[in-house]
Amino acid sequence: MHHACYKLLAMVSTFDPEFNDLHVQLLNISNRSTFNASMSFGWALSLPDGTCLATCSGPAYGAKQSSFRVEGYNLLSLVHFLHCVF
């Protein structure tokens, strides 16, 4: 995390008077690698203005190399991060 938890929440949560509700905008960029019997994932979370909020990377386990498996790790990791923060 590039910012403290409550600061991160304040940065992504803005009140939108047009819709009279909370409006959250986040961008996610993910990458994957499968090479020589190893797989890895990585993602970055940012605001639309380019402010980076958090990044994560790690290994993706599994007996068979698959880009679908690595994309699953990407998505699961990001969703778990957001669940823990919110």
C-alpha cells in the first residue's frame, strides 16, 4: 500500500451530488508471466488521475502452467485486497 488505510479510503470515496451517492473510481492493471515451469502475477491499483494506491505481485501455484490460472490469481488477490481494506 502506498498510503495508510483510512487515507486510501478517503482518496477513492467521493460524494457525487449528481447521483446523490458515493462514487468510487479505481483502475486496475494486471500482468502475468508463465516461463520455464514457473508462473507469477502482479497488479497495480490507481485512481483515474494516475495516483498509485497499491501494488502486489507473487507466485501462482499449480501443476500445469496456464495463463487462465495466473489471471485467476490476479483477480482473487485484488478482490481479497479490496475486501480487507473496505
